[in-house]
Amino acid sequence: MKIAAIVGLASICLFPVSGRTQSEQDSTNTQVPEYQIDPVVISATRYARPIFRVPYAVDVKGLDDIQLGEVGLSLEETLRSLPGVVVQNRYNLSQGDRITLRGIGSRAPFGVRGIKLIQDGIPLTMADGQSQLNNVDLSSVGQIEVLRGPSSSLYGNAAGGVITLQTQPSSDHKVQVQPRFLTGSNGLYRWQGKLSGKSGDSQYLVNLNTLWQDGYRDHSNARSTDVNAVAKHNINDRLSLTAVLNVYDAPYLLNPSSLDKATATTAPTSARGFVKNQGAAKKIRQGQGGVTLQYRDDADTRADITVYGVGRTLFNPIPGRIIDLSRRAGGIRTLYSRRFVAGETQIRVTTGADLELLSDTRKEWSNGGVSTVTSDASIFDNLSFGAQGLDQDEQVFGVGPFAEVELSPSPNWIVTVGGRYDRYRFKVDDNLLSDGVDDSGSRVMDQFSPMAGITYRPHAFVNLYSNFSTAFQTPTTTELSNQASREGGFNPNLDPERLRGFEAGMKGGWPDQRLSWDAAIFLFNIDNMVIPFQINDPTTEEVFFRNAGKSKNKGFEAKVGWSPVEELRLSMAYTIMKFEFDDFTVVRDVNSIPTSIQLAGNDIPGVPPQHVFAGISYRHRSGVFAETNLQWIDEYFGNDFNGPPPGSTKPLSAFVNDSYALVDSRFGIQRGFGGVGFEFFIGVNNLFDTQYSGSIVPNAFGDRFFEPAAGRTWYLGAGVPIPH
């Protein structure tokens, strides 16, 4: 499909903006009004500041964008309208979403890589850079902030950017109970109950979710329960204490795995017999909690200290292996920020440090398959354990002090400079010595990551910015442990990624017309990019990793939002991106002769070069709401070769994930009647029943790259908020 046609279609159906527009005064200049997008303050940059003071591309999503009439199973529902952000919904709760920010994160075989995720001040990203989304409870999230671009100067192990999630505010009543029920296609049932309130200087919110789902594809049944609790107490006018607890239990999340192009086209709901016979699935239990002490002295001084801990058990049979992982993790996050004023000149100094710990006990056996294929937790009881291949303890210790200075010599100029030093020590103790080899060892990976940015406001409603930044991204313990040689210990040949990036952009608006806009260009150079691959072995689907020599990513992002009347919101977002190898040599047998092949100029697999969002939403003061949106994803390659590798006779189409367009709609009503609320909503996703693969597995063996997504699906829900 030609991009001109897509843009034309998008202009007919513009996507909703994330918030209303308003004019406010800059906190550093009471004489100059500032155009803002609600909410006006963001905290993804470690301390709260107006969005127009930040030399980065930042987006904010509010409560209605996240929860109103949504299913709440995938971040794709909320983030699909943002430029530079691609959330590939696998419709597979075992593997979770694959999230890419400006192309970074596409390599993740499961979970999220290259992006720092933080929920209520507690990192969901572990010390080794791996993030899991299982315990993200979207049905209680009130705000999401997305910082696009290298963020190691503030957060360390994060090359793609930062996503922060905040639980919604508590009810103003002493006690409020809000039950909610949702049902939909493919055996979806979800019960939710919220309990929240305020009393004096204390407030709390507890949310319980329980989920059943059969799934679109065979062998994709899921069952989970999640509890998210946040409590805050104001000790005095300046001190507050916040406690967070999240518990997640999934007795089974079955995994249908990927398919080749022919099967994905003719039998998209299928799962291969080998995958089912190997009992591919996950059983997860996780608890996460933390306490944050905050100090606020008006706008001048802020100090935070957070102590947190995570416990996770994972039992994960996959084709070829059975993995049993026990994890303990935790850390301390500190921050101190103070503003100094001398006439028109203002300086804010921010400093802090993060201490991160990770300890895994990893055991692996060969997978002898299951005696009976089932679709629930009993599948784990039928497994046959083969020879044990791994028994090792893995530890990661990371420390990262950082500092940033924000200088405003005049009301229209802001200069920001900062840097962070990260040092990670990876250590492995081999407990399986019966093979006569001790693979114990350690590795140290470190880097100083500086950044410099500048912001200029030529007009009260126009903001120009640019920045140069660097990033540092280590391999995860899983990536280091999975060696194609089948050895224990850590892969000595897998090195961290190192990124240098430049970005320039503008933000602005026309308040009288309720119009906002945002545009940015970027260029990243990456050394040692970590690329996934599988080996030529039909008995396993293990994913291994290797470094590409050099790669380059450049692109353009833009979005525009308009509210012609207060009730109607329109907007549009567009991303164009070229993510390619700059120097990458692989060795492959050609006519039984090992041959070096240079892949410079090839696209990085799994990254769509173009992405369009558009939509329209309406919300009446009576409580009636409706929304329709369109998204279009360009075609992209599934392998490093960008087509048939040497020796293959398959057509090019077998290696390409075709472009696709989706239309989603939802509508409903929220009303209150004498102190009792009522909510009803209904939605249809993939309205025109498009057949497509929402995600791929890069460089999969057997050319099984494709993960088919659901066709037309529906859902409906109802809730009854009852204040007491």
C-alpha cells in the first residue's frame, strides 16, 4: 500500500490526543505563558518538571486513555497512538508484548529489552536489563509517561527510552468499592474489584484482577490473578511515605509459538504438534514491593529514597528444554534535586545513585515431552524430564551514580548537561560438576554515559530542543546463559551494546484553536547490537544471541492533535524509520563451504520502517463516549538476510511480515445516579477482520518467524462504583 494512500486515509480518521490543551505560566518565568498538554508535569526525567522544559521527546497518557472502555491486556491499547513507539501484541500472554522505542527492543524473544520500565517508583527492569510485563495491572494505572530515546545518563541500562506507570489516584471518599466485569471473544473473562479511599493524611488503593482466556490460537489458554496495592501517608507538609505491593500468580500461560508463512496464512489459529507435545508454557509467581520516602520543599528542593524487593519463580518448559528459575532481586534508588535562583538565571542540580541486585538460581533439563497434552495447569504434571544440562547460580550487582545540571540563563533558554557511570558485575557459579567442567566465572561491564541538551522558546507556544546522548546496554543473564555450544556459565563472546544518539525536535500549539503538535528527527549509531538467532536443530527452539558489528537507526516522528469542540478529540501520528546493519558479517555454509557474508545495508529484522496512527474520539458531558482509530504497520523482514539465505529456494514473501491496517472501535457510558455510579462499554477490535501477524520471532529456525494475531474480536464490560 502506498504511503500517500495511508496518509490520505489517516487524515479522514484522525487519532485522539492524550489530553486537553491549556495555557499556563512557566514555573521559572511568571511573565511568559506556557502552552501545555495535560498533564503539564512529567516525572520520567527523575524529577517533576513542565514538559516544555525537557530536551527529549516525551508523551503522557492519562486515566481515560488507559482504562476507559479498554480490555487492559496489552500496552498496545494505550501506546498505539504515539510516534516512535511500536507495541507488537503477540496475543500470547506467555511471551507478552514486544515493545520497541525507535527500533530499540526488537530483539526481545520475551519480555521487554532496551527500555527501562518503572511502576510507582519501583523498577520492573532488573539489574541485567530484562523487564517483565506480567504484573503490570493496566486496570489500575492512572498515568503512563514515555520518554523516547537513549536514557542511560539518567537510568543506566536503557538504550531505547523509559516508560513509567503510576497507579491511579485514590477515591476522595473514606471507602469506595468498584466491581467490574469484562467478557469477550476467545473465552475471555475478567473480574476486577477496586477498594480505595482517604482518611486524614492517608490514602490507599487496592485492585484485584482475575483472568481466564482460551486465546485466539490453539494452545494459548491462560489463567492469572493479580493484586496491586498502593498506600500513601503524608507525615507532614514536606514528608510523605508511599508503600507499594504487587502480587501476581499465573498457574498456566500456554505458548503456541510461531509459524512459517504458509501455515500462518492457511491455518493462523494452529500450533505445531511438536510445541504442544513439549508442553510449551509458563507457570509464574511473583511478589514485588517497596517503600519510598519523599521530601518536597515547594519547587526548590526534592529528595527521594526508595527501597524495593522482588521475588519470582518461573517454571518454563519450551521445545528442547525445561527451565526452572528462582529469582530474588532488589535495590535502592536515591535522588536529590535543588533549584538555585540568581536574578533571571536559574540552576537546578540533580544527583543520585541506583544500587541494583539480582540473584537467580537456574536449572535446566532436556525436555522429554508430555504424556498428555492439556490446556490447563495439569500440563506441568505430565512432563518428562531428561538429562540435566544446567544448574547454576547467577548474580548481577550494579551501581550507577548520576548527576544533571539544568541551566536557564534567560526565560527562553535552557541548557541541560548530565552523565552517569554504570558498573555491572555478572557472576555465575556452576553447581553441575558431574560433567567434569566448572563453568563458573564473572564478567564486568561498565560505561560512563554523558548527555547534553538545549531547549529554546522563540515564542510562548513554541519549543525547540536538541540533545546528544549515549547509552549502555548489557546482555541479560538469559542471553549470556543461552550458548549455542551448550556450555554452562556465561558467553564470553557476547558484549554490551553501546549507543550514541542525536535528536532534534519541536513542540508547540495554538491554544485558541485547541491545536497541539510535536515533531522530532533522530540518528543512532550502535556498536555490538545484540541479535537473536536459532540453530539448525529441529529438536529445539532455543534462542541464542550474537553481536552485530555496527548498526544505524535514523528516523522522523510527528503527531498532531486538535479539538474543534471540547467534546471531540482528533489526532494523528506518523513514524518513518530506517534501522539497518552498518557492518555485520555472518558465517554460513554455501555448498558445504563455510562462507563469510557481509550484511551491511540490510534492515534489522522485526522493525517496521513506517507506522501510522489516526483516530477520532468523542466524550459528552452526559457520560457517553465513543472512539474509532486506525493504525497501519509497514512490512518488515523476519531475518538478517532480508530474504532467502544462501541455499534456500523459498520465495521472498516467506521472509516478510506483510503490511496491515487495523480499525478498532469502542463506545459506552459512565453515569452517576444519587451516589451510585454505573459504567457500560462495548468494543470491537480489528473491525474488518484483517488477517495479519502482529509480531515475529527474528531469525527463527525453519523460517518460523510469524505469530498470527486475532481476527475480529469483541468485548463488553460493566462496572458499578459504589461510594460509602
